[in-house]
Amino acid sequence: MHAMMKREINRRELTCLAMNVYYEARGEPIDGQHGVAGVTMNRVLDSRYPNSICNVVHQKRWDYLRKRYVGAFSWTEFDSVPEPEGEAWHRAVEVAEAAIERRGEPMLQGAVHYHAQHIRPSWSRGKKPIAKIGRHVFYR
């Protein structure tokens, strides 16, 4: 693959991951932001999910109860979102870079699910929580 094309793909993938961290966890502790990035990356590596960051972030599935397609990450269901900005955006980019480059120990090895603590989604029944970080619960 041409180096310029590879760099462009990497920039696009980095942006997708940083946006997911930003919109899903910008108000969370840094470990929680790394957790969201880790779940996203774990999905990329899991054969049950798409094999690119952008495709994982924007994956939709049919929800029979709601009779519509729903996003794997809630922010992707909005028609538009405000442009990421400020220190929170810079931090999200740093978290995304660390996750893509596999810097540091994987915090939530094998985790492919999480949800906010204030909800109890039906999919979480029968799954064992492996961590609570900030306002999120993470599962394998």
C-alpha cells in the first residue's frame, strides 16, 4: 500500500477512535476514556465485529423492539454532533493514539461491551462485569 494512502487511512481511523472517546467518555476519568478506546479496539480484533475502527464505531444493527437500526455507540445515532473542541478533544486524540499504538498495558483485555451505570441494558444480563470506571461498567 502506498505510504500516503496508509497515512490517510490511519488519520481517518485515529479520528474515528478519538471521536468515539470524546463523545462517549469526555467527562470520564482518563482510565474510563482508555476503557472506551480499548473496547473499540477489542471489537476491531474480534471476528464478530467489523475489522476497522471507523466501521466498528459506526456499526448499526436492526433493533426488533424499536423497529429501527441502532448504533453500537449512542452518539452515532444523532444527525449531527457539535465539533469536538478544547482540552477534551486533545485528550481524546492522545487516548486514541495510545490505543492504536498499543502503548501501555491493556486495561480491559477482552472487553467488548460497556454501558453507563445508570442504565441496565438487556444485553448485559448473563455477562460478567469486569470493571467499573467512572460512570461506565465494562464487560467481556
